[in-house]
Amino acid sequence: QSAPTQPASVSGSPGQSITISCTGTSTDVGTYHLVSWYQQHPGRAPNLIIYEGTKRPSGVSNRFSGSKSGNTASLTISGLQTEDEADYFCCAYAGGSTWLFGGGTKLTVV
Amino acid sequence: QLQLQESGPGLVKPSETLSLTCTVTGDSVYNSDSYWGWVRQTPGNGLESIGSIYYTGKTYYSPFLNSRVTISVDTSKNQFSLKLSSVTATDTAVYYCARHVSQSATTAAGAFDIWGQGTMVTVSS
């Protein structure tokens, strides 16, 4: 078992949309719907923004959305804002006692 | 409002045991939808789930750390703890405690929905 793969960095301009992928395997992302996404600003703890692949916790902006196709989960941020600049991590259940975090993606809003 | 707070030494010597405690306020560790977990973040290497515990004492550990990890819960103090044995420099990280929602919960199943602020632990002689 290995960590899902995320792009190291993505960038976008204010108002644009970006998508961050989280590519796993048929034994984690491809099998279970338990994919979550986290936003982390520098020096802060991660914050849950998507759970069960597509659902948003209360208080999280509807500009954040999640989806899944096959072995790849995706996070889309629409209407980019400067405060969206942060690191983003996916987490996938891989069965048994194994939860795998992706390597993280640094989002730059330029 | 649920809050978590890590505490413990910031410096541990190689080969010794890292010990951290997480104090839960605003909710009870008896919450049937909650596991209580530990996640660490190594410099430049992203996040890693270490393991979690239910109030009954049922635990699950990462298979990558299983042989060195012990997580326990003290229901009388509303705390849970992490012990990681035989540490090396590669265990240097920020350690977070977090609520890990049960897979059977009706919402946020499987998510780490509440996090402590994190505590930096350095392994060095």
C-alpha cells in the first residue's frame, strides 16, 4: 500500500476554477467511498473540507466540491480567492486499519 | 464546542519512547461516533495516520508503525495517549491528535473532523 498521488502544486487566478487529483488504486480510492479532503494553511492544523468523497461539512464554502471516478478522487475549487492559497491533502481508506494520506498539493493563487 | 489539545515533551532521545497525551474538552470520549486518533506530519513528507482508539479500548494502528505504537484512553480524565517506541530521527514530526469519525457514523464517516493544534517532537541526542 502506498500513498495516493497528488500533484505537487497547482495554481490559478482569482475567480478561476482549479482541480486537484488524488490517484489511488483499486484497493483504496477505487473501492471505498471514504475519501476526505483537508485544507492546511502554514503553521495551522489541517481542516476538513470534504468527506465521503463529495460531502461538505457545515460552514465550508460551496465553492469546494469533491468527486470520484475510478481510482481517482478530485477536489474542485471554483471562484478562487486569495485565502484559498494553502496545502490540500486527500485521505483514503484502504481497508483494515489503513488510512492513507496523499502527499499534498500546494495551491498558489496568483 | 469540541477541542483537542496535545501535550508532552518536545525533545526525545533516539531509541527512547515518545509519549504524548491529548485532552478532549467540549465532548466526551464516550461519544459512540468517535474514534480518537493520532496523525503526524513530517517535514516535507505530508500527513501520516498513526492509529486511533475507541472508548471501549478497541484500537487500530497503521500497519507501517504497528509494532512500535500503543494508543490508550483514560475515560476518567477524558484523555487519550500515544506511545511510540524505539524512535529515530525519522520520527521527528508535528504530532496531531484528532477525532476520527467512525465508519458507521451517519455523517462525516471516516473523516478526521476536529484536530488539535499540533505539537512538534524532535528526536535528537
